[in-house]
Amino acid sequence: MPQSAAAVDLRSFDHYIASCIHIAREKLSNFSCLAEVLEHQGEINRYPRLESLGEPRQLKILEEETLARVPQDRAKAAVARGEVLFEHAAAGEGTRLMLGPKYFLNLSRDLTVDGVAHLMSLEAGKIISAREVGARLEMAPHEILPLALGTRHMLQQAFDLEQLAGELGGNPRELRHRQHLLMIIGEDMLAHLQKEFYQWHFYGFNPAQVFFMVQKSFHGLSHNNNLNGFFYDEASPRRLHNHGQAVMQQTMEGQIFTLTGAHPWEKRYYPRAAVEDWLQGFLDKISYNIEDLDYLQCSLDYATLGLALTWGDEGYAMVMEVVANNPAKPQKGGMLAWDGELGRDVMIESFQLGDLPEGNIHYLNRNFNHYPRPYQSWARVREAGLPMPIAVKEGYLYYQPVQGDINFLVPTAFSRRRQVKPIQNLKSPATLLLALNRMGAQDRQPGFKEFVQRCWQGKL
């Protein structure tokens, strides 16, 4: 494990907060104030064997010819039967984009060419002209459909499932109604997102099988030598504890619910035992990230799903696809490396990499993970929790556990394509041009605009 994993008590949020206080008092007892913790934050979070890490040795290299030969019938049949759980991580706050929560980003409505140029200039620290931006856009922002990123995300999956039904000679409505979705959202998103799902008629999915979880935010910890060091400070701003906390929260009692009636306030919450039984019915869980721009034209990759199912048969409980970092503008993210002490490849989050330059991170987690037989990873997280890296923000201590650290808990297969493509995520203003072009390409898919119209009208 990247850090010693002081136990995280997941019986309730009160127990979780008590764990946060205990971990801080135990792990940071040598520090007299938060300014001192901030000064040493990189060292505190640093991966313990950083200097001895090597290039990955266990990557499963996927040749294009190999992928072409992967039997996709099993993957398509599993999807058609509803045996694959689709998890959509949509709680991202989009702070680097300065445009609000990522799910609700409506670039057609909210941006102009001048606006894109302005945001890119602010990030780059130099003037980027509107003419330069316009020359790199395939369509002006106002020419693409006025759909939010999250709306596009859900529509693409529903659209791809309709294509699958046509290929298999099945009924699209029945195939969609067999699917199970899990939406991970932020507290501030709940009312808006619920309204949107009703407006879009649940994108043709069965409402009883569209599950939601609201990721909880937490106050920070303050430090006071007269109060036994760290304490939970309800005067501090509330923040999310990163995507790893959402994974842990899924194992807690009564966190997952469905919308059961005609009104957003009509909900059914499921006990942990019911969630446990539910998860045991799936062959695989695919964890999507709302910012993945490749998804906008292909939400269902049957070749990689087929491989994930095969690797699940071999005992793997997590599959992480690796992509090349963009050498022109390297991103932060999980780095794949060989840990000689553990005798295996591991995925290490960026804030555990000390002062390692981003350009030295050659392979990144695509944030598009498979969990074959997902009950296995869920049970290990419930049992062990996840490591709790720290972050001092605005003078308070928060935690930032990461979903990727599940790779330290369960057998994990890492794969990369021989023809490695740079990661394509909407993370910052520099990626707005790519996002707009991908949205335009999504709109140009044959039949997509007509599908959007039918979905809005409730005629799927």
C-alpha cells in the first residue's frame, strides 16, 4: 500500500470523521501547526519506494490485430442481458475549468470563440487570439447541439445500446431496460440532475435500475494544541474527499437509492446487504469518468470488455487501461511503475510522486476501469478501506483518497494498446478545443440528432 493504511471506519459518516481525526493525530503528531504540514505535504504523501521504482514489467500489450480477434460476442451478450454495471463518476467540480460542475458544462450555450480564447490565455499566461482558436475549431460553439457534457454522456450510452439492439436483432427499449446504472454525483448537483433525468425520461433506461449515490462533502480539520491536536472544524468550508471516498461510501449503509415515483423527492434507499446481493449479479463493472472525451463517440468498447471478462475468469478483480501522457502538455495523474519490493506493477497517484516532473510520467491511468465480478473489489474496500493522503487547502486539512488505490487491494491487470494514444480528457481550458471538436463529431454520428429528439420527446 502507498501509505500505512490506518483503518477507516465505514460504519457511518460519524465513524468516518472520527477515523479522519484519528489518522491525522497518529500520522501528523510531529507537526505543531497546519502551515508546517503544508510545507511537508509532498513528503508526507510521497510513495515510500519512489526512488526504486522502474518501468512497468507486467503490462499486457494489446496489438490492434489482437483486439480485432477478441471474441466480442460474449461481451455483447453480457451487455444485452444486463450483466454489466455502468458506473458514471459525475461529481467533479471542474475547478480548473472555472465553468462550474463538469456534468453541467454546456459549451455551446456558455462559450464563444472569444471566450475560449480568453480562458486558454489565462491558463497559458500569454495571449491566444480568437482567430487562432477559430482556425482550430471544426465548428463554432453555437453550431453544436446545446447539450451539457453530462447529458451528452448519458445520451451516447443510450444511443450505443440502441445500435447494439439493432445489431443483435433485439428490441432497443427492452435492452435498455435490462441495464443497471450507478450515478455518483455531488450534493449540490442532486436537485438539478434529478430534474434532468425526469426531463429526458431517464434516457430510455428503467428508472428502477438507475441508481444514484450522492458523494458527501466534509469540513476540514483544524489544529489546536489545547484540543489534543486535530479536530473536525465545522467553521471550515466543505469539500469532497476525492473519488476514493466515493468508493468507500458505496460500502456504507443506506447510501444508494433509486427514484421511485413521479417526483424527485420519492426515493428508495437500499441497505448494504441489498447492495452486496445486487453486485454479486454482475460479470463486470465499468467505471466511466464524465470528462473522458473518447467516450463521446464510443461508450461501449466490446473488445476491451471481452478482455476484461476473460481476465476476470483468470482471477483479476480490476483492469486498468494505460494511455500515453501527452509529451507536448503532460498531465498529472496516476503513474504506472514497477515496485520491486512488491514484485508487481502498481498505479501510483500523482500527488504521491514528490517532485517527479510530469514529463517523466510516461503512462497514465485512463480513469476508465473495469472491475470483473465487482463484488470482490467492493468487499475488499469495505474490509480494508483505502489509504488517506492529505491536502491542506485554505488553512484546513482534508483527505484525498483515490479510487485507483484499489489496485493495491485486489489482483489487477494493466493493459496498453500498442498504438498508444494520448489521454483525451476535459480537465483544463487547454482541452476545450478538443472537447468542442469531439462534441461536434458526436453530433455528426448518423442518426444521433434524431435520437436526441426522440429521447427528449420520450419516444425511445
